[in-house]
Amino acid sequence: MCLLIAEEQLIELAERFGTPLYIYKESRIRENFDEFKTAFEGAKICYAYKANTSLAICHILRQKGAAADVVSEGELRTALRVGINPEDIIFTNNAKTNEEIEFAIDSGVIINVDSIDELNSIAETGKPAKISFRVNPAVDPKTHPKIATGMKESKFGLHLEKDTALEAYRKASELSNVEIIGVQMHIGSQITDMTSFSDATEKLMEFVMRLKNDMGIQLRFIDVGGGLGISYAGEEIPKPVDLAARILPIIKKYSIELGYEPDVWLEPGRYLVANAGVLLCEVQSVKKTPYKNFVNVNCGFNVLLRPAMYDSFHRIKVLGKTGNGEKYDIAGNICESGDILGRERELPPVEKGDIIAILDAGAYGFSMASQYNSRPRPAEILVRENSVEVIREREGWEDLWRGQKVPDDLIN
Ligand code: LLP
């Protein structure tokens, strides 16, 4: 199993900073970005902040030239704080509040509109706003149902079917304070089936044609979203270059018919950061039951939610040990039976005190972590070319109680 960082260094970092611990390798993030950038030459790469919003990570991607895809005022403020140009920030969400809309307009970012009610809220501000619409192309991306977002029944976007999206553009074109500049879709996450991307792109481009032919609307950009999967089990899967080979020719073909070439935007999150991160935890006990063997570790779904939430598979390695032993479930320390980080994994002889690495934890790891079971959230470390930096301190006990108030009479 190929590790991002040498085992000895990981063990040393666990000793120095304690566990659980998220560790990221800066050079891998930069390489991942370059891979996308090269595959989609000339396109705008909007990093999907939700994958990992740690400031140092966002700064690395800004330095590389990434724009930002944000989904809340918090992410929007983070992107602004990191120094992303407002015109390079696209704000997507299906339930934006009026406050979020005002803030987005005042900041000058692009609002990716999800409903007619939202369009009306924007109109009511009377302020000049740049918008795109998120459209729903109704394709099945063949991924976990919880992360499929452009299916017929999904809550996101305006359907291309029945001219729902077309009508939204028509309404927007009649509003004096609204400037229509793009169209966006995002069909899901951890997608390895390239046909769903090409089907959706065809539908999107057909729609862009209709906007031009029926309404004379010419867009500055088309945003095809994120969603490219990574190889969690080490299997061969399509890469950015394969995705580009599938969708760019479609966009080109339609651009000729359109008579203009919209800019291409993408919103990768996972691909840029997932394999740049590893989560370390420590074995607290090894327990054999008449039915199963368990390795109990000092983190759980409060730290890495993905296995419990999506049954996702992450490779798991006992550091400094080799050989084959028995099969174990790696059990988290949260008091719920669903808190299993890996099932039926064959591990080398494992003992209390061993350090376990959970691979490919850089995306949707820390960003989905919580304090459930009153466990402070872990530290984050960045391994740079010539140094190791703490980019987020481990939370302490006080963080569990911050901001809480107890009425006086309850104390005695
Ligand atoms: N754009 C939009 C509008 C999105 O909603 C998402 C992800 C992305 C881009 C980035 O997708 P990516 O390239 O990372 O697949 N927590 C789940 C993933 C949820 C993704 C939600 N939206 C997980 O751990 O698998």
C-alpha cells in the first residue's frame, strides 16, 4: 500500500502532535491542481470549499490560481478572507437566506440561483446582481444515493425538463437589476462513470443553444460542477484527463453551432485534496469476541464521518507493521454501533498503542468533523517541502463549552 508520507515520519508526527491527527501533504495538493489545470487548459477551476475549508489549504489552492465554489455565507467569507477575487466566487445553495443573498450581492460574487423564489428575493433587493442558474439535467451519476445531486428527484437546481429552467432565464432577463452571466450544474460526487458526465454535458449544451436561439441569451460561462471520483481502494479509475476527453469535445461541438465560446468552469473538491490527507489514530485495545475481532481506536465518526454516512471505504494501515494476521473491524470510539471505520480488514498483528493510518482522508474529513460525544476536534498538520506546520490547533475542553450560558438558578 503506497503511503503519501513515509511511515516513520507519520509515527513521529503522531508522537509529536498526538492523535487523532489530520496530516496533509502540500506538494500533493499542488500536483492535483496541476493535473486538473493541464487537463482542462484555459478553464476556470473553482475549488469546492466544502471538501476542506482549512485556511492553509484554501491558500495553497488560491496560490495555484483556483477560484472558489462556496455553499454558505461562512464559506463565502472564508473565500474572501483567503483573497479570492469576488468575480471568481460562485455561491451555490438551494436555500439561501435573504441575509446570505444581500451579503453575496454586496460582496460582488456570482449567485448561482436555485429557484424562482430565490430569483424574486434577488430582484427585491433592487441591487445589481450577477447570476447563473443551477440546472438539473436529470442524469444518474451511479454513485452513492446520498451524493447524487442531479437526478430527477434531487432537491437541487431547476429542471431542464418542461422548460422550467428556460422559464427562469426568461424571468431573469426581464429584471433590470439582474445580469445573467452563466449556467451551472453539479450531478454528484465520487463519480467514476464518465457517461453520466457526457450525457449531462450534452443536455447542458443543448440548453445553452436554446437560450441563444429562443431568447438571444449569450452566456459568459458554463460551469459543469465537480464530482470526479478518486481511487479509494487503489483501483484504476478515470482521471481529469479522461473527463476532459469526454466533455470538452461536446462543448466544442456546440460552441461552433452557437457561434461563441463560453468559458468552461469546473468545481472539483475531492479530487484536489482527498489523497493529500491521512488521518492518524491510536489503537486503544484489541478485542476478540466469539463472532468478530475489533480494533478500538481513539477516533470515530465525529472525526471521519464518511464510513458511517456513506458506507465509504478508506484503506487502513497499521504503521510500522507488516505481514498478515486476522480480520478485524476498526471500531471508532463513538457510542453508536454504526461507528465502524473499516470492516473485515485483514491487518498485521495489531496491538494496543499501534498507530493506524486511514488514507485519502483529505476531503470531507475535517470539514465534516463534529464534537459529538463531547470530543474536541483534532489538530491539522501540513507537511511542506522543508517544514511541518500546525495549521489548526487541537481543540481543548473549553471549546466544548464556548458560547454556552447557564441561567443562574440552574447552577445551585
Ligand atoms: N459543486 C457543488 C455544487 C457541490 O455540491 C459539490 C459537492 C462539489 C462541487 C464538489 O464535488 P466533488 O468534486 O468534491 O465531488 N460529503 C460527501 C461528498 C458531498 C459532496 C457534496 N457536494 C463525501 O464525503 O463523499
